[in-house]
Amino acid sequence: MTLLDSPAHAPMTWATPSTDVEAPTQLSPRTRAEWRLADVDFWAASYRGYFGGTIDKQGDHYFVRDTFARYIGDFSDLATAQRKLEDHLESLLTERRDQL
């Protein structure tokens, strides 16, 4: 067995969510963020075609990190966590646009 044959180098696959987990894809028309359930209780955002960040549910808390893995906050529900990340990403885009 070679190094490339080892399980650590196997292609990444998406987890199959259980039926009690929220819908895997949601699109926000305001910011065009697309949400995917990457694993159980772990969401990834695509923002205007780029990786936007993640939401990781631990217990009753939703921990949000942005594109650069910077901690954005801890929220009590998924909708608020998603909105806060989208707002953060929009502010980053606005700051960058103002610098040009």
C-alpha cells in the first residue's frame, strides 16, 4: 500500500444528513449566500461564489467563523448565526469596495 492509497488521502465526501437535520441548502436573496450542511450540525457558506465561513453547532450554541476562520460569535439559533455571518461578509465586501 502506498501513501496515496491510505484512508487519509481518500477523496472527501459529503456527509449524509439524518432526517432530523435542517435542509442542506438555503439561499439568502439579500446577500446571495448559499448554505450547505457539510456534516451533522456543521454548515458551510458560499458567498458570491467563494467560501464564506462556517457555523458549528455545539449543544445549544451556533459558533460562527468567517472566510479567514476568524471567530464572529456564538448565537442561540441557526437563522441568527447565518444572518450575522452574511452581514459580516457584506461589511467586508463594502470595506474592500470603498478602498478601491
